[in-house]
Amino acid sequence: MRSRDLELLQRGKVRDIYRCGEGLLLMVASDRISAFDVILDEAIPGKGRVLTAMSAHWMEMLQEVVPNHLVFVDPDDFPPEVRQPGDIDWGSGRAMVVRQADMLPVECIVRGYLAGSAWKEYVRSGTVHKMPVPSGLELGSRLPEPMFTPSTKATSGHDENISYDEAAGIIGQSVAAEVRRICLEAYAIAAAAASSKGFIVADTKFELGFVNGQLVLADEALTPDSSRFWKADDWRSGYELPSYDKQPVRDWLEATGWDKTPPPPHLPVDIVAETSKRYVTAYESITGRDLDDWYGGR
């Protein structure tokens, strides 16, 4: 099901965003995948539905901690201007109608374990986002307590990890304190829920913004694109752990010797299939729901 005549506001690496009414946006999560800041030619089947369904799941679970921007996720409820024939795919379970938010200019990351860019910084300087942490930690170590570790939002290139104090200098002390409280509470709830399903949320990135002066959770929440999920049975510190995201794509690209500039190499069929499987497994295992039951399924 597709619509037309909506104003395209933004086409990102994954999401296409259209204006669909006063203060409303249609957000469509594509099956596009990027690696090392380059969009690849191949799509990952089911990826957009996973991102949409998983975000809706967590936003519903976390709404007592922080309100969210969701208005409609059921295509039958979408405004008439969306439900028109055309070129915009709105009925396949990859779209949601949301309230337009004034987004914060920082990424709101919470880390429970030492991995990724935080591990690289720790090896280099013994800090995480320029903040002190105990010595003697290993790759994958559980941090003494979850940390709110913000970063900048880069318009090109990579985001830059910054300290809490630097984030407060950008968004203000009172907003930073409230954002940190919200993100740490939301992470604790999500980590406990994932743990009950045998998964670890090693780290996750929240996106927050203001709607009518109120902070809301927006964009996506606790998806494989914004989070590092590990199986609890796999966990041990000191080792690179398999994550339920686009890791097969990154690993394969690294092995090719690609210089990480366009054009990217074409992904083999088996890498596409394995990556799709990881996205679906993350959704179904962590939420306890069947993706086929989401909109656009069977």
C-alpha cells in the first residue's frame, strides 16, 4: 500500500520522513542498510518492519518513564492523506505516524558494558566518554553501574563521544539532568526485560526531543540499529561477542579489504540472509512476539 503527494522532509540512511498534517510526520523505516557511513546497494528483508515494531514495543513499555512521539502504528488509523495510492509505502508495517519533535542536538547513549568506541577510548586513556571508570576492565566487562554517555550528532562523518558536562554545556544543565535520569531509568527497565528473555543490552542510544515543551522519546528505541544485544549465555569478558544487528555485514566488509568509501562491494546472498535473520531473531526473542503478527505480515 502506497501513498503520494506528501512532502519529503528527509531521506536518511534508513528512514524517510514526510509531512502528513499539522505537527505530524510519516516516518517510514526502509530495508536499507549502511556500514561505515556508506549506504549499501542491497536491502535487508524485514529490517524496516523490525525497526518499526521493536520501537513501538519499547515505547509502549517505557511510556511511564517518558512519553513518546507515536500517534499511529496501525495503518488503518493513518490519516486519509497518507492512505492514498502512490509511491510511498505506508501499509507494510514499516511506517508510523508521529508528532514532530524538536530533537536534542546530542545522542543519548547508555552503556552497561564496555564495548565499541567506549572500549577503544578506555584502552587509550582509561576513560569512557572522558569520564573516569575503574582500571582493570576488559572488553565486554560489565560496568560498575550503567553510564549515561552522550555524543554529538554529526551532520557528516562520525559522532564524537563527549562527557556529561560537555553535553550539559550544549543542552543546558536542567535538560541534561532530566535526560540522564530518563535514559538511565529506561535502560534499567529495558535491560531487565531483555534479561528475562536471555539477552543483554550492552548499550543503547535513545533519541529525545521536545513536543509542546515536553521531553519525549522519538525516532527509534532499543532496536538492533541503535543497540548492542548479546545473548546472555554467550557473555564473558575479554572477548568480542556476537551481536544481534548488522555485525555479519561489518565483518564481511572488513574481510574484503574495502577502503570504506563509495562504491561499496556487493553483499553476498548468504550475508544478506544471515543479517536479516539476526534482526528478526532480536525482535522475536527479546519482545516475545512473532514478526509475522506485526502489520504487513501474514
